[in-house]
Amino acid sequence: MKVMDTTKQTWELRLYIAGHTVKSLTALRNLKQYCETHLKGQYKIEVIDLLLKPQLAEGDQIFAIPTLVRKVPQPIRKIIGDLSNEEKVLVGLNIVPIKSGI
């Protein structure tokens, strides 16, 4: 049985937004914070503004914004919203949280 080693691979995350709305900016800020805390040095964030490139929504089947798509590691996962609930985002992306205060 093959076991996936997620400790050294780069997480590829794509955040779909529509302009610089409060919700879009909040989602980006929250995502960066979670990645710095739990995936430091192991992630890449691509931000796609659908106001500038609406044709890119079809590839990942984006129907609401903001939407976060985890491309790597597989399987692909999606989270819709401003990503304000850290626990739900971590569970949704299958990220093991870094424990603080141990």
C-alpha cells in the first residue's frame, strides 16, 4: 500500500475572487494566515480574479466566489466563502493543524 507523504510536498492552492471586495480580501488574508501557520514554506497560492479572467472559472467549475481550490495534494477539494472559520478550512483542506502552546 502506498502512503502519501504530505510533509515535504508543496500545496498548490487557487483562490478565485471577483475584484477587491471585502469578502475576497478577507478570504485571501485568512488563507495566507492559515498557510503561514500550518504550511509554512510548503504552499503556493494562485489568486484568480474572475472579473479579469472569467473564462478560468470553467476549468475548476467555479459557481460561487470566493472559492478556494486545493489542486495539490490530490484529491482536489473546494471551499466556498471568506474562509473565516479556521477549523472548517483546515478540515476541508485536510490540513493537520500545528498545535500551539505545547
